[in-house]
Amino acid sequence: MYVEDYIKRMIAIAAAMIARILGLKASGEYAQARVIIDQLLELIVGLRADLVRRMDDDSLLESLTHQGRMDTDRLGLLAELFRQDGDVLSAQGKNTEATASYLRSLNFFVEAFLSGKAYGFPNPNEHISYLLQRLDSQPLPAVSLYSLFHYYEETGSYAQGEATLADLLAATGLEAEVKIEYRDYYSRLLEKSDAELEAGGVKRAQVEARLKQLNAE
């Protein structure tokens, strides 16, 4: 109960601070917005903001994991915070730094969903669509593409999942390994109903044909 109350208080504080960040962005007070972002980073992670920014994604995720379970509430807040950070940096013309924050936000939104979907973590599709638009001119790293592939499958966006596998193949050149992913993916899709497949942008006949072609190679 104490932990749940603490998380609720943290979320309430973070929501108020993010609202303040939005106001500062709107008025062009970017330096002050980044001060608030750093304060929130320290609140969420429990480390100095400069240390948080230097940590890689895996280390940050580990810091939010307790007894094998991800704290998806804090991870979702962290994802939102890096989205705001990217917006501020972009407005300041710091495009390289903005891209890094947008990518980190994308990775964390996807991870929060995949880790927390069994516990009711909301579908962050709007955030992810926005971040992909902001990252449109940048090739995504393989680890991000692989997570996105699983996200699209879990959310029933089957055509997008297939397209992301193609991007993963292009990014890595690992033809044999990605073909295994394709086979497994198509086999899982064939367990879905026709209505589910069509809602996800694919047809059963297409999936069957592609799986047959892969098995013949």
C-alpha cells in the first residue's frame, strides 16, 4: 500500500510538472523547461539528471526493475519526459540531441507497453506515431525495430509488423535469422481469425502464400 501511494503521489507531481513544461515550451522558455525536465528525471529515477542522461537504455531499465518486474508507471513517465525533452531540444535547433531523446522515448514507450500490457498499461499508439514521425529521417537501430515489431503484433497492426521485419532485415543483413522471425510470425498470424487479420491490414491468403514461399526456400 505504501509503495502504491508513493507511485500515485509521484504520478500526480509529475503530471503537474509536465503541464508546467508544456507551458514553458509554449512561451519559448526552453532553458527553464529543461530545468524542470531534469528535476523530474531525478524524481523518477532517483539519480542526478546528468547521470541519468549518461546511462544507456538497458541500465535505465534495470534501475526501474524490482524482483524481475518492470515499474511501468515510472517507465511511462520517463518515456513522456524524454518526448518533452526532444521537443524542447528540437525547438532550440539541437537536432542531434533531440533525435537521441525521441529515440529513447520511443524505446521506453514500447517497452512500457510490452512489459505492462498484462497489468493494464495503456496503448501508447499516439505517442509512438508522433515519435516515429519525428524520427522519420533517421534509420532506427535494430533493437528498436525488433521491439516495434513485437509492439505491432501485440496491438494487431499486422501489416506494420511485417513492414518492420523488412526494415530489420535491411538494417542488419541477417537474412537467415530474420527469415526465422518471418516464419514464426506468419505461423502465429494463421492462428488469428480472418476478421482479425483484415483489421490488421493483411489477408489469410497472402500470409499463407508468403509462408509457403519461405518454406520452399
